Amino acid sequence: MHPLIQQIEKENFRKSTPRFDIGDTVDVHVKIVEGDRERIQVYTGIVIARKSSGSRATFTVRRIVQGEGVERVFPLHSPKVADIVVKKKGAVRRAKLYYLRGRVGKGTKVREKIGALLEGAGATAAPKVEAGAAPAPAKV
């Protein structure tokens, strides 16, 4: 690969990306240039595919607009992608969710992982016991 291309890719390489997987509902904040003005537009949808190949990693987001399915492929490390916010975590068993293209209505819903967004909230952690304190009695 040409050294200039490698330098440009390294400069635009996103240092930290949010942890999101297939089936997650995400808000992608995209920079839109209109004339001399720049604004942020939010694209909300379900991640149906991810392709990881280093600095050229992409992900596909699908949403329904006025009854029509719309898909958009975003480069993960693009400067046009301002932010990625995970709204819901999806519980899926496939690497690609292309089967959603043939579904309509409630069939396009993806089950949600319960408590997945409560990172560090202690929802799944065992209760802490202070040193020297007796543990709580078990309920029978």
C-alpha cells in the first residue's frame, strides 16, 4: 500500500469505538455538509452486519422509513461519523441479520438483552460483604 494512504488512514483511525455488536440498536451521528454549513444528523437503526478489516472496518445499519427498509453502510473510522451511541443491545444468534430484509411489521424486531446496558451498575454482581460483618441469613 502507498505510504501516503497509510498515513491518512492512521490519522483518521478512531482511537476509541463504542462496543456494539450485531442486533444492537444504535444512533449514528453523521456530519452533513450543506453549502458552507455543517450539521449532525442522527441515523437510528439495527446493526445487521459488520465487516472488520483494520482501518477499513464497516458496519451496516437498517431502519424502516415510511414502510420501506433503508440500509446504510458506515465506515467505522470515517471522520464523517461523529459518534455512535448504543441504545439497545440485541440478543441474536447470527453473525449477519440479512433475514430481516424479508420481514415486515413486528417480524423485524430483535429480542433485547436484559440488563446489558447496565455496565458497572452492579445488576449482576453479588452483594458486597464488609470485612468482619456476618453475611445475611438465607431466606427459606
